[in-house]
Amino acid sequence: MSRSLTVYAVSLEALRSTANGSSTLEAPLAAALSDDARAALHALRRGGETDPAAVIWALEELCQALGDALPNSSVSPLRGGVIPRVDDVLTHAGVPSAFRLLNLSYRGAPIPNVGRPPDFPSMGYVEPEAVVEAVAHFAATPPASEDETVDGILAEMEDWFRLLRRLESRAATPLGLVCFLD
């Protein structure tokens, strides 16, 4: 079975602040969220019982509202067995360990108190500092393999970096990556 990985360039600072209740859900942002997403975020902010899957879906809606979706045609569908193949190439190329498909897919939420659903969806993220390291590494020594599928994913990752640089030029805070696997 294949899954889909959706990737967002987003300010983790803004995402954390909004999800944790440090900033208010202002009217335009609240209007962009479904009733279910607002309810899940409200429960998370109260510190009560939350359904991890509902919170992850709510965080994805927040990422849609706060950030920019990046191209994902090489990772959607994401076929079984490709994650370790890509991560092996990244490891051998010396790309920082924070930037692995496994982390992007399964690291968990960038905010505390979000449990893991028993199955899917799952999520992961990369802090802005780790993105900067990965960008520098890809620029100095672009990872490559002889596997066409892996090379397609690596090329798309390089596209993410180019888009991130463009988006960061107009962003108030550094951008990280937040990914959702469903």
C-alpha cells in the first residue's frame, strides 16, 4: 500500500504559538479551519484528552493556512520501502541526520502533548536550522543514487530548498518543514 507525504514550508514559531494558544486564533485564521480542527486545537490548548489523529489533521489545516505547500509528486504516492533507500543515500552523502524521510514522516508533532495515532496519519518536521544545514550540504555535495525513484525524490528535495529560500526572503521568521504522511 502506498501513502502520501504532504510537505509544507511554515514558520514553526507561528505554528507552535498558534497551536499552543500563545497567540489567539484570529478571525481569518479561525475561518480557514474546519469545525473539527478548531475543536481539536481547543482541546489541545485546554490540556484535556485529545484524539491524536484529529490533532494531526488540525495541524495540517494550520500548516495550510500559515505556510506554503511544496511540490510532492515524487513522494505521493510514497511506496513502501523507499524511505530507507532515500535515507541510506542521504546518510552516505553526509546530509544531517535531522533531514531524513523517516523524520519527515514519523518524528511526531513539533508541539508537545500530541500523541501518536495507532496507525495513520503521522507527521514529522525539520527545524529551520537543520534545513539550512541540509541546503548547504545539498549545494556542496548533491546526493545521488542509481535508483530512479530515489533520484526523483532527491531532486524534489532540492526543489524544496530553492522554494524555501524564495519563501524565506519574504517571511518574518525562518521556515522549517512540516510533513504529513497519510
